[in-house]
Amino acid sequence: MSCFISPSRSKSSPEVAGFYETRTGSIQYVVADVHSKRCAIIDPVLDFDPRSGNVATRSADELLAYVDLNGYSIDWVLDTHPHADHLSAASYIKEKTGSPTAIGEKIVAVQKLWKGLYNLADDFPADGSQWDRLFADGERFAIGGLNVEVMFTPGHTLASIAYVVDDAAFVHDTLLMPDSGTARADFPGGSAAVLWQSIQRIMSLPDGTRLFVGHDYMPGGRAAAFQSTVGEQRASNIHLTGASSQDEFVQLRDARDRQLPMPNLILHALQVNIRGGRLPEPEVDGRSYLKIPLNALPEASWAD
């Protein structure tokens, strides 16, 4: 797993370390106030091999090793949304460090949706109680001396949010690097029109705002990348320059989504991620089992 560093620009600006997880193309972040030595971890990955069913914590342990190396203390473990392409390690990091977990309050709607798709028992709490805090749109909190604002950015999922930390915004799948475009919007609860509106909120930030994405698939074989700016996205994002209105964007995004297979891990990941990164409770033999609903997602999403 490779690591990228984006240094702080001022005392109120965070230092950002991005950790690229190659198996899923995911980028995890340690966001630090270097003056107070406080930090947050955003979107940590729990390693999972669907062929063997094995779960490991190598990626999360690298984050913790980086935190220890720099003498940081963890204020928060933050999810931007319930991921469809990897399992969240938020629960593991909380277990190891005692740090509180948080996500946007719309996670409750996603839990209710997927509780039905998985036919989970009545005792599964679809109330967000798996996290220590549920953020509202516009809510503010702190990472050490850094001020953070929560920005709701639905469209990719019902519960997607961005964290704006001074001159840095963690937008995860809403925007990708400019040469990759934008997030898909065809998951249950997704909407290309709503995604367009969320992108406009992000584009209203100052041009120099650093934007940190949650995935990179290295188009054209280039090296993995994780940072752009609002100005760069506005000028060269292939989906924003190709669509001058919401209607044009919806047509472009819907056409693109019809060509995409569902992520390999979507049915594995969501049942863990709506639990805040916890595996299903062990059964009588002491082993946890994942549940795969058949014919739950559109047939059109099959890969050729």
C-alpha cells in the first residue's frame, strides 16, 4: 500500500496522508493537526478476500502505524458513506484505540433500505446506533485545532457526505480525479440528478480548495493519484466539461452507469458497512457468515 502526503498550507490547514489500497483502488486518509498532534482517520479499509472469505487488518494497521510514528492521537474515525466496494475498518480501529466513530445521519435511510434487501431480522437496529455520532448537514466539529464542517453530498448513495477541513475537502466517490469523472449513481437509493446538485455544492468552494477522492483506478496506466482542486475539477473533469446542465449530466451519467457491472464486493460489503464495519454476529459454531441475497440487484448490472 503506497502513501501520499499533502502538507498543511497554514496553521489552520490539515496535513493529509493518503494510503492507496491496491486491491480495491480505495484511498484512506489520516487528517492531522500537526500542531496539536491530533488527527482523524477517514474511510479505513478492512481487507477481505472474497475467494477464501478471509478477513485481515493489514491496511488499517498501516494507518495505525503511521499515527504512532508521528505521535498523533486519534480524535475521530470517520466514514463518508456506506461503501459498496470495500469493507470498513472503522469498528476495528475503534476497538484498538477507543476513538469515536461517525457518519452522516442519512445512514439510517440506507440501513432501512438494505435491511430489506438482506431480509435482516427485526432485531437489527436501523437507527445509526452502530456509530458514536451521526452528523447533520452543516454540523461542525473539531480535529485538534482544526475546524470541520459536514456537507451532505448524496447522489452516489443516500448517505454520502463530505468533510470540509479548512482548505481541504474529503469528497470520496462524489468526484473522482478529473480524468475519471464522477461517481456512479445507480446503486439502490442513488440519483444522477441529486449527484449533480451535490457536485455543484462542492464546486461552490474556493477554487484552491484541495479535494481528496476516495478511489482511483489509474486510467491509462498512470500512477495512483488522490488530490485535485476545485478549480482543476471545474476546468478538466471529463464529466463536468462534457455536461453544461443537470439534464445533460443525468443523460451522460445514466448512459455510463448502464455499461458498468456492480462492484465485486457490493453484496459482501454493505451488510458489514451498515453495521459500522462490524461483521455479522457469530453463529452457534463461533463463525460469522455473510449473506448474499439472490436476484436483489438489476440484471442489467451483470458483467458481460
